[in-house]
Amino acid sequence: MDFRSYMDIALTEARAAATRGEVPVGAVIVGPDGVVAQAGNRTRELNDPTAHAEMLVIRAACAALGQERLGGCDLYVTLEPCPMCAAAISNARIARLYYGAGDPKSGGVAQGPRVFSHPQCHHRPEVYDGIAAQAAEQLLIDFFAARR
């Protein structure tokens, strides 16, 4: 089986989030039959601090598949997940995590608490970083530059 990146869909969701005034982070969950769900940040729109792209896409994928676990599914996200999202990824049993830009300030996978490395972590997805990192980083740089 050849690898196909779905990061372009996540980047589209991130751009859409930026147009809504949200931090530009997008995510997509892919199963054996293709895209299951996609989402972008909606914390401001929903007045919900947990409405990160990863949380929303996990909820949508579980609803679409009618199950609480997403074993065999891959998650593509434009920014390294925060600790909250990393814990949700583990709890959802996501098989593989692909992310774009690293997040030295708020990351929870390769930075900070490194959620998947703790003995309390019940499931560790395969992790691949740097997928379309430059494009993801530029979205964030442009978004925050416009706010200053």
C-alpha cells in the first residue's frame, strides 16, 4: 500500500478556521475507506475551550462510525497536538498521528509533557511529524502577525 498524505485537507480546514477568526489549525481523520471526518478550530465560535480541531474531528469521526474508538484510523493535523488533544488521541486509539508544525509553546507530543511517553498512557499511536510543516507554520505566522 502506498502512503498518501491527507494534510492538504487539514490545511484547507486550517485556512477556513483562520477566516472565522480562529487559530488556524485543521484536522482530518482517515479510515480504511478514506476520509471519515474533518474539522478546524472552533473555540471562539462555540465558546468552548475544548473545541480544538483534533477534539472536533475525533467526535465527528466517532459519531460517523458509531463507535467510541477509532482503531485503524489515522489523524492528520496541521499543528502538534496539545496535551488535551494528545490524551484524546490516545483514548480514541488512533493508529497513526501525522502532524505538520511543532509547537514548542503548547505541544504535548514531542514538546512539553510528551503525553504518549508516560506509563499512564494506555495507547501510543505511531507519530510522524513535519508533514507540510512549512505551510502549516506559515498559516500560523500570518494569522498572528495580522493580530499584532
